[in-house]
Amino acid sequence: MDHPTCAQCGYELSGLAAAGRCPECGRGYDLDTGQGTTARRQPWLVRHIRTLSLLGLAMVILGCSGLLSLVGRNAVSLVLCGLLFAGVTLAATLLSYLSEKEDQRKAEG
């Protein structure tokens, strides 16, 4: 999500009226048209934390199922169970990524 800031001084304009003057420097702005503002994007990591967390979880599931298969009696079923859970997690990761891309498209106009 973008945070509108004053183009002159960088004061964050979130929560203020849609149009008016910057309380810091007095420059006029209009949030609807973007006049007198700049948009400061959240850092990449913050925007994609959900997708990265799901991807990490899938990797942990695969790693744990692989390790358990080395010590377990029924190695094939442990690996297949791990693959199933990791597959579901990867599907959720893909949906999360697509949702983030859609949010990005909406934010860009």
C-alpha cells in the first residue's frame, strides 16, 4: 500500500483531508489527483512477507518429512505425506503471490 507524502517536505498525508495544505510546509495537495504528493511504497520485504513465509513453511515441511523418512519405518508414506502438505502450502503461496500482484495493480491505477 502506498503512503501519500507531501512532494515538498515529505510529510505523510495519510489520515488528512483529501485536499488541503500540508501542515508542515503549507504546500497544497490533492490526494484524489495526486497533485502535490508523492507515494512512498512499503519495503519489498513488508509487501511480500506473507508469500515468503508460506514458501519458507513449505521448505520446512519438505525438510522435516525428508529427515523423518530417514529414521521412520514407513519412509515412503512419510515422504508422500510431506509432499502433500508441502503441495498445499505451495498452492497457498501461489494464491498469496497472485493476490499481492492484484493489489499492486490496483494501487498503480
